[in-house]
Amino acid sequence: MDTVGTVLEQALAIDGATGVAIVDFQQRRVLGCLDRGSGLDMDKVAYGDSDVMRAKLYTLELLGYTPDSVEDILITLDRELHMIRPLPRLREGGVFIYLVLDRAQAPSLDEIRRQLRSMEPLLAL
């Protein structure tokens, strides 16, 4: 299995995870995705969350922050958590992991971040 596939499998194994995608936000393109009931159209995710990522980086730049200061962007819905996690090593290329979790089954945010961080070195895009 390729490294993108390995990371997708590992991310989907996080408790409560229902969908995951690896997205190139510069090109608004899904590099890979897996779904276990999220029901999301990953092409729409890539397009929409690329705009979210760009807007946040632009705003932070206006405030004097560097792009590497973003650990993740968390969107909290009534039943789900949506996490956008830019990959530090691949940030200039515009790559992030998009993870959807069932709030009732998800581990703590620190645990989710720890698990995603452990996967990042596997990606050699």
C-alpha cells in the first residue's frame, strides 16, 4: 500500500473517525480519501476547505503570524468534529489532512492531534 493509503487507513482507525482525506489546497484536489459513513463528497471537501485554509493563512499573515503557527483548524458541529491539519513538512506544497469524527466517540483533541502527528512523517508526497 502506498504511503497516502497507509496514512488514510491509520487516520480512519482513530476512535470515532468516519471520514478522512488528504488534500492539496493549492490545487483544490483530493490526493486520497476513505469514508466510513461520513457521507461527505470529498471533492466538495477539497474545494471548500481549501478556501478555509487559504483564508486562515491570509488572516494570520495580516496579523503577523507565520504559516507554521497553525497546528489545526477545528470545526465543531452538533454531532461531529471536522479537523483540518496542515502538514508542516508539506505546508509549502499546500497539503492538509481533513478528518471527520463522531463527537460522541472521538478521543480528546490532544489524543487526535498526537495520532495525526505520528502519521505525518509517513507522507512523502
